[in-house]
Amino acid sequence: MSGTVLGGTYALCPSCRRGRLMSDPEALDLRRCDNPKCGASFSLTELGRTYALDGTDPRTLAVHERQQALTLFVAAEIIGVLAAAWAIYARSWLTLLGALLLCLVICATAMVSRYRAWQLEHGRLFEARAPLRAFAAAELDGLFRRQGR
């Protein structure tokens, strides 16, 4: 799970379906297949067209990602509360520490789902540099806009 959250997995090559697409150090907008038999390279715009789902509305995919994020956040809260109760009952700080670390990984996975939803809504997939600053600004704007109502 932490490999997925931290970006340890890479997309499969659309040509050979065996290799993984790795970034090219010479060009930030290219991805190359790590399979020596294939060696295909793709631009990020080409990947965006390759991985687009025909007939699927990006808003539907974004709603699904947001629902998944909400489910993960709720699961992290439930695990945290139950672990705190168990830690108090067992008088074990290590139980609480382990649960907090687990909750941290679950919350990071939820943030990845929210980021994917934002990417789908704004059409910011497959960019050379991740638009994390724009995502954070949009999240903070949404948070403060809701509080002002």
C-alpha cells in the first residue's frame, strides 16, 4: 500500500504490456518502457490519449475517487478511535503508535484519491511536473469557502 501511495508503482507500457513506463532523465515530458525488448517511448500527451477511457465521463470517475477518499478518511477515523480505546484498556502506548502509523498511511491514500479526482476534474493528467501547488490551493479554497457559508 505504501508503494502505491508514495508512487512506487509505474504504469504498464501500452505497447508490450510487460514493461513499466519510467521517466526519461533527458526529457521530462517523455516516458520509456523499461523492457529491453520493447524500449518504446511515449510523450505525456500521447499517454493521456492512450489511457483515456472511451465513453467515460471524467466527472463520473472524479466522483468515484472522491467517494473512495471519503471512505478511507472515515475508516482511518474509526481505526484511530478503536485503537485509542484499546490502547487505554491495554495500557499500551505502542498500540496507539501503531494505529496512528496505520491511520497515517490510510489518510495518505485518501489524499491520493482526492488528488486524482482533482486531476480528472481539471484535466491535469500526465503533466511533466505534478501540479501539487495548484491542488493544495484548490483544496484550501474549497475548505475555507465551505466554512464561510
